[in-house]
Amino acid sequence: MVNPSENPFLGSASSIYQSKSALKWVALVFSLIIGIASVFYTNSIVEELKEREERYIDLYAKTLEYTINPDNSDNLIFIYQEIVAPNNSIPIIVVDSDGMPTGYRNIKVDSSKHSNEQIKSIFEKELKIMEQEYEPIVLYDSNSEVTRDLYYVYYRNSDLIYRLRYYPYIQLSVIAAFVFFGYVAFSYSRRAEQNQVWVGLAKETAHQLGTPLSSLMAWLEIMKIDDDLKDKEVTQELEKDIDKLELITSRFSSIGSVPVLTEQNISKVISSTVSYLQKRVSKKVDIFFDCKDDLLTAEINKPLFDWVIENLCKNAIDAMSGEGKITIMLKEGKYGDVLLDISDTGKGIPSGKIKEIFQPGFSTKKRGWGLGLTLAKRIIENYHNGRISVKESIVDKGTTFRIILKK
């Protein structure tokens, strides 16, 4: 029996796997904090630039209003050079009281390439955008009291503002893509490393079983020679156990290699497994096999598939503390696949732990390596192209595992 304190898998490795979900949430929250802080900081800079541009446009509008007055003609050259001309980023359209554009700056219009209708359409689109962003600045000719002499300065944010506003989202998208591909590469590398560990562990286990198994086979032959022992039930059961050990050795040897799948009658395979288990478990445990179709077949590797059934049944016995009922139900699914449900009357699995039970190192027992369900998942999904999951689990009432195999 393995001592938990000496179990190399229940130390750092299992704690890492069991805390993986919590680490993901911590990383997600940390990433969100960084993202929100980046967006908030960039938006604060954008707001400052917007205020700066608003002040600049206000000054620009007052300058235009100033140039309307002919008495200020002496200063027009200075004003134009220092205030009007330097604006090469903020789009502006000056409209008269009749709604006709009388001037513009930083609008992409080329009279040599655009017709009058196209230019008019460009101005209309720009004016709609400008109206949605800011109220126009009203200019009034102090030398005239007629309404038609009013002018309106429309403007919108510069392209720099737009680029800066979307910059953090682009930056975060690039970072997210980099993190995603890095995570995929890391997961693939870790999965490959895990596969090597599984294969090495399985091969070594098969090798270690070989020596005592050979000795048991020799002792069995001696018992068969003895007239007093050869026909006794103990000898027959010992022979079955040795056959089982040989099967287990074969299973471990199969890990890491491509298993051979053959068409098998699933009902007969399960009946054989149940018959073997029922004689070797507590009499307080009743294993009931309910088969809806005796002719259901699927391509499986019998030694590995037997292993899965035994593993689930032994876990169920542990969950029931050696007393209760295990129900195995076999039926055909609506799409022609094979559905196998294994239910127990044990203590159940808390909803928060269901996603963790197939992870290496997860175990509710004080003694155990936490590898049984992980191996079962690998056998069903990797080797048989099927699926295994927890169909239902109610605390203090029981758990049902479902296996789906292609017919």
C-alpha cells in the first residue's frame, strides 16, 4: 500500500494541477486590471488632447472672426501665419448662414480628381460627423447686423485622437494573441511531456510486475501437481487471479502504443468483468448489470476497456465505503452510438470538484495516486475516440458516469 507521504504525485505535482483553475482566474483578473488601467490611462490622455483641441479651435474661430473686421488688416498676415496655417491636423469646415461651405481645412478633397457632386457629398458626410461630436462655433460679423452674415465653424477630433483612442485595444489584442499562442505552445509541450511520463510509468510498472508474476505462476504449477490442491477452489481462483495479473501487465504494456481495436459484443465484455468483480468485493456491495440490447457491438481494446470498467466500479465502491449498489446500464443512443452509464449510491461529488476529477493527482482518498480516472479518460478518449464524463452527481446520493462509444 502506498503511503501518501511517500507518494511523489501527491506533492507538488498534484497541488499544481488542483490549483490550476485558481491560477487561471488570478491570471485573468490580473490581465483585466492591466487592461482596464491601460484603457483608463489612454482615455485620460485622449480627454486632455480633446480639451486642448477644443481650446485651439476656439482660438481658431475667434481668429477668423477677427479677420472679418477690415480694421484689423494690418495684423492679418501675422495671425494667418501663427494661428490659421499651423492647423494641419484638426478637420474644420466653415459654413455660412445658408448652410454653404465657405472654407475648410484638413478635409481630403481634391478638386482635380473629385467632381462638384462628389465634393458636396464629402462635405455633407463630414458635417454629419462633426455635428454629432461638437456644437459648431458661431461667428458674427461685427460690421453687419444682418443674419446672413453669420458663420458657423464645424470641427471634429483629429485622426491622432482616433488612433490614440483605439491604440490600447489594438495593443491588448496583440498581447492577448501572443499570450494565447504561448499558452497553446506551452500546453502542447506539457502534454507531450505528460505522455512520456505516462508511458515510462506504465512500462516500468509492467516490468516490476513481471518478477512476482513469474513466481506465482511457478507456485501455481506446483499446486496443480499436488493431488490435494489441484482440484480445490483456492487453486482455481488463484489461477484466475494470475490470469488477471497477466492482463494487467498487458494493459500497462499497451500504454503509449497504438492499441488494436476489434469489434466486440459490449454486453459480454461487461458481464465478464462484473462476474469477476462480484466475487472479489464485499458482500455488502451489489453490482447490477442492466442491458437493453444484448447485440450491441463497438470497436474496443478489450483489456483496456475492462480496465476502465473495473476502475469506475472500484471508485464507486470506495465512494460507498464498501456498502451499496452499483448499477451498470448499457443501451443504444439515438445516433447509433453505445451509451454506458455506471451509477453508485455513494457520497457523490460536489459540483465545484466535477471539473477536477479527471486531472492527474486529484483524489478524495487519503491513500491513492489520483491517476485512475485520468487513465480512464485517456483510454476512452485517446484510444477509443469516445467520451467519458460525469452525467450526474448528487452529494450523499450518488454519482453516474457516462461512457459514449461509436458503434
